[in-house]
Amino acid sequence: MTGRLDIAGLRAGYDRADVLDDVTLAVEPGRITCLLGANGSGKTTLIRAILGLTAPRAGRITFDGRDITGLATHRVIAAGIACIPEGRKVFPKFTVEENLRAGAYQETSAAVTRARMTEIYDIFPRLAERRTQLAGTMSGGEQAMVSIGRGLMRAPRLLLIDEPSLGLSPRLVNENFSIIRRINERGITVFLVEQNVRQTLAIAHFGYVLSKGRVVAAGPSSELAERPEVREAYFG
């Protein structure tokens, strides 16, 4: 099984200010690993560094043993990492099907694209029912499905999901996290970046807590909620 991400001694930031300071963590293949942290903790900068959008100043990022530190974003994605961005960010004037096809833009085989589309519709029957609907007219929860489905169209080995609960009702948050668990059960490694402690730890296998740019706690999700570092990171 593949999809292992290793980050060692990562330092990154903007202008002269460092946001991340010596961040080290590992995302194990076949598991859901979460990164928890309040606003301003450095989660977004870490995602940008993984995706090649912010160049690290020190440290190393490897994916399945390959050094991807500072690679251009399209090369990181081609290596097998897909990102579901915060806020979903669907193409509002595209239909559901057009959004999904956009996720497979580098795939040259029409048969492979059709097979992946069938798999996405199996995961999200609601999208199959609304394949011709404009994504911009859908509910927040449905747009979240479109965004996740579009990411899966690349058949990634690692799915990086940024704040999937953002802006959703509690019911839709529950639905989204259930979908993430099902995706992981299909063998896809998941790196889940979130603020929602309770929901995230309920589905994750292992977690890290980021505070002021540093990893302040790490451990199995079943133990992490009881750690004082978690309360400190969120509530000071």
C-alpha cells in the first residue's frame, strides 16, 4: 500500500516571518491522519508547502520515498496527491459531470475516465442523480461531494482534505466525515486538516496538534483528546 507522506524539520513562512518552525510528522499509508489546530496555527502554510505553493526555507517533504520538497504544484499532484480545498471551490457554471471531468484533465484514456466517474457516482449517488445540474446551484453539502469527487477523479494515493466541516450544518458535517471514512476504507490514505476536534478524532487513526507553527502533541486519536496540549492549543 502506498501514500506515505513524511515531513521532517520543515520551516516555511512569508517575507521575513517564519510560520512553521521545525515541523516533523508522518502520514501512514492506508490510514486517516489528522492535523488539528486553531486559526493562525500554521495549518494553511503547511498545506501550501506540501503542494509547492510556498517554498520551504528548511526541511524535507517526501512522498512514497520521493523528495517532493519545493516541486511545482502540478508535479506534486502528478505524483499522486490530491487536495480538497477549504471552502470546496467548485466551478459554479460547470455541471456536476463537468466538474468531475475537470479532475481527470490529465487522464488520456476515455475508458479510465468513465470508470472513475462510475466509481464516484457509486460513492455519491446524489451526484449521479444531479449530474447535469450546475454546481453553483447546489447546497453546501452537495458542493462538498462534488469537490471530493473531483479530487478522487485523479485516483490519488493521498487525499489531503482541508477543513471539510467549514460552513456546513452539523448534519452535513456528520455526512462529510462519514464519506471520508468510506473513502479511506477503499484504501486511500487521508491527511485531514481540521479545527473540529471531536468529529476529526472520531474518524482518524493518528493525529498531530499544531500551535504557533510547531507540533505540540502527537498520538493515537483515541488518546489525543485527553492531552492537555490539545486544550492549550485551542483555548490557551
